[in-house]
Amino acid sequence: MAKNRKNADNEIRLHTVDDANTPAPKLGPDASQAPEKMSLWKVPGFSPTMVAVAAAFGAWSILLPVVPTQVIENGGAPALAGASTGIFMAATVLTQIFTPWMLRKFGYRPLMAVSAFMLGVPALGHLFGTEAWAVLLFSALRGTGFGALTVAEAALMAELVPLKYLGKATGLLGVFVGAAQMVFLPIGLFMSSSWGYDITYIAAAVIAVVAVGMVFRIPDIHPKNESENSAGEGTSEHARRRVSMWKLVLVPALGLSAISMSYGVVSSFLPATVTELDPLTGATLGGIMLSIVGGSAMISRYLAGSAADRFGEAGRLYIPGQLVSFFGMALMSGAIVAGWSVWWLVVAAALFGLGFGVVQQEALLSMFQRLPRNRSSEASALWNIAYDGGTGLGSMVFAGVVAGAGYAGGYAAGAAVIVIGVGLTSLDRFMGKHRISEYDNIKTRLKRLRKDR
């Protein structure tokens, strides 16, 4: 009886949101039978997934600064250089919208293999030159691979790993993604300047092929569709009643979009800000400022995931993470206005990155927690769209603010947007504790618990 009561209490902790039409996803194989302590590296498919993700993101990162640089060096217009990144991200977001459907139709392994291939191998197309058609076409092809892979990788974690370890697993995913970016971004610039652009494009294609090979070591998992998921539920009132998905994940998505918009201004202008504030020291620091942000986010994302596993629920660190990033952005603006040492910008970048990593992790886990298992791919897609869309939107919107109010004004505007995100998250947390739904809310679950006793 005590054991049943403990299990019921754990279920209530994991379902405190008013979604509740379907039990939250029992993510991972035989999660209820998972041992108290286990190594994620022994989970079938986990290790090759990490290697495949690192290789695929390496193939993307190595070319991120290289394509625009070559366009400009070959006499191309700055607009074309910017368009190469813009069309890449547009293709990414468009593909992310359709990836959940493709995952249900083809499964994880085939889609991840094709997307890894598309992320790197079309880089060989850039060997044709920097004419507009080649730059835009092959950037768009790579963007489709990136969009599908980013959605599939996170959703796959929810399929491979028992629920109690999902936070740590997705945190490790963030570590491998972040490490690949930190390593291969400078490698791409070094290779292109030392050995030429052609060698860099060939290297990207080879790295992507490594990712494709590792994907075939992942178990052949096929996500459940809606009819399969509800087959075991019968035709009960509980199974038929559904809450709209957007009601469950809107606030986590908006909170992530707010902070990723701020990341848009950081990624676009922070290196230049450092150089302008201190031309001597900033020349050295400018190149590593984004690595400081990325490294901080990578560490905090893993720690936030591990904390969520210990808490047994996601979301507890969401608001603290937003506040840490707010203070980082505010410090950037204040340091510029006050004319402080450039090292304060280093501190600000680290603070922003720490909070950014926490928010990334909490948003993803909140979406997984609030949606049923057959919606894991939708949760991953919405997370990626919020992240990438927010970053792109922030880059464009805050570029106008910087043009009119300078770097300090741009960072202040970014901090203000984070405050809006904090307000939304706070309201959502308050409503989640007090809202009452007609079906499957905490009140009815407590009644069932008393009957079981």
C-alpha cells in the first residue's frame, strides 16, 4: 500500500499542469523498471546518438562563418553574404515545422541519416563558386538537414531514455552540441585561411558522412501516432477529452523565444562591442566572447537537466535562469554606459550564458512533461522553432535598435524582453498551481488516491 501511495504521489508531482487529458509521457523503454542508478552510456543507442549529433553539428559549425567570408572575399555583396545565413535559417525553421510528420512516417533512423547527409554533403556544392545561385541553393539544402536533425535528436532522447534520466540525457545532448560548436567554429576559420576554402568544404562533407554512419547504430525507433497511442486507452471519456497543445506549451515557448531574441543581439554585436570598448584587449577577447556564452550555456544546461531529474519535475529553475540572463544583459548595457573595463563584459557574457542554458533546458523538459509521449516530436519542433525563430527575429529587430541607440541601447532592449518573459513564466507558474480543469486535474487524482487507500 505504501509503495502504491508513493507511486501515486510521484505521478501527481509530474502532472501539476492543467493538461491532463492524457498521462504525461512515459518516456523511454520500461521507465518504471529502470534501476535506481544506471549509466546513460549503457542505454542502447545513446552513445552513437551523441557522436552522430556532435559530428553533424561539427559539419554545420565549420561552415557557419566560412560561407559568408568567402562571398565577401570574392567580391560578393554583403547582402548576399547575409542572405546565405538567412536562407539557411529560413529553410531550417520551415523544415522543423514538418519534421514531426516525417518522423511518424519514416522513423528516427532514416530521417536522421538523411538529415545528417543533407547538413554536410551539399557543402561540396560550394566548390562551384560564390555565384548567388550556388550560395543560396546549397545553403538552403544544408538548412533543411539542420532543421530536421535538431528536432529529431531531442525527440529521440525522449524515446531512448527512461523518464527519470531525461533531464541529464538532454543536458548531455546540449553539451555535445555546444562542444561541437566551440571546437569547429574556430577550426573552420583556421582551415579556410590556412588551407583554402575547398579543403574546408570537403572536410565538412567528410564529417557529415561520419554522422550518417553513426546514425545507423541507433535503434530503429518509429514514433507512435495518435491512433496507436490511444488504442490502449479504449474509448473512455478520459481518452477523448483533449486540451489544445498550444495551451500547454505556449508559455515555455514564449519564454525561450524572449531569451533567444536577446541572444540574437549578443551573437550579432558582442564581439564588435568588446573591440570598440577596448581596442587593445578587445581585439583578443572579441573572438572568444561567443565561446564564453556558449560554454557557460553548455555547463548550465547539463546542471539544470540533472537538477530536474532530482526534483522529479521541470520548471523550478526557469525563472532563476531568466533572471540571471537579465542581469547579464543589464550588465552589458551598464558597462558600456559607465565606460567600465572590458572585463565586465566578460562577466556579463558568462552570466547571460549561464541563464540561457538553464532556460533552454527547462523549456525543453517542460514541453516534454506537458505533452503525451506521441507528441514528443512536436515538443522538440516547437522548442527548436522558438529558439531559432527568436534568435533570427532578435538579430533583425535589435539591429535597428543598435543603429539608433548604440550597443548599450540594444542590450537594454534585450534585457527588457527577458523581463516580459519572466512575467509570462511567473503567471504560468501561478496559474498552474491554481487552475482547475473538469477532467484529470489534481483534485480528481487525489480523490482516486483516497479510493485506492
